[in-house]
Amino acid sequence: MSIYRDDLIDILKMLMNIEKDLNLVCYSDTQKKIYYTIALKISKTGSCNISDVIQNSGLSRSTVYKTIKKFELDNIVKLDQSKSDKREFNLSFVTT
């Protein structure tokens, strides 16, 4: 059991370091969940839109929109209007 606990502690330390590297330490757990939802969707399909985030995160539309707006203001996420559906916005990460 102690090996499992030690492995878990190591994983949590790695996650904390990743969150520091991505500048996510100042965000709430809900906001981090939205960030990770975007990252997973992009890694699986190559793209992500706001509807994907709402559907995959299980969070309310309002929470997702507010968080994405915050990420956009903080220059973490970029919004681009979809060419196929003008009502939808695609998300991408800002790289520096």
C-alpha cells in the first residue's frame, strides 16, 4: 500500500509542476477542469469548440463561457469563429 501512496504523491507533485508551468495555479479547480477538457478534446480530435467543452465537462454553459472569456483575457485561449457554423467558436491555446 505504501508503494501506491508514494506513486500517487509523485503523480500529484508532477501535476502541480505542470500546472505551474502552464500558469494554472491561480485558477480554480473548475477553471482547470475546463482547461483540461479543451486540451483533451484538441489532443483527441485536433479541434475544440465551446459546445464540446460544455458537453464534455458537464459544467453549465454560463460557467464555461465565463471561464473561456477569462482565459481569453489572460491570453491563454484564443477564439476563432467557425467557418462552417458562424454561431460557433473554435478554441486554441495561445503559444508564446
